[in-house]
Amino acid sequence: MDKMEFIMKPEVDTIIGNPIEISDRIIYPVIQISILKSNTGNVKGAWIVPVAVVVEEDLEMFLIRLNDENIDFEELFRLVDCYKAKNR
């Protein structure tokens, strides 16, 4: 008898992209990557969605949302700080 495959809840990860430097600003793209797998581990689908951009200017950070989803500002700023620390 064949195993039945069930679709599991998608795995979602938020990622900070490579920074773009323009004049005295640094822009960090923020994307969400989602992967949909079955209970047997087979990938059934994947998608990438731009969520926001974080702009760093004069030692301040600003968030520009690209959709209507609620975004945890502090979490995104923490992710940008981690990205900067890792890539120094």
C-alpha cells in the first residue's frame, strides 16, 4: 500500500538581503522565504515575497513596509544588526 502524503504547515524564514549603499544611506531588503513540504519531506512548493526595506541614515533606522502585514520593527532591526555584525 502506498504511503499517503499530507501537506505540512509551510516553513517561513525572514532574511535580510545584501545592503545597497546610496550616498549616505544604506538600504537592506527584507524578504520572506516559504517552503511547503509534505510529511515525507518532499518539497511541494516554495515562494519568495519582498516584505520591507530597512533604511539606515545618520545612525537611525527606518522601516518601509511593502505590504499590509504586521511587522515586528524591533525584530527586523535586530536582524539587520546581526547581519551587519556577521558581515564586518
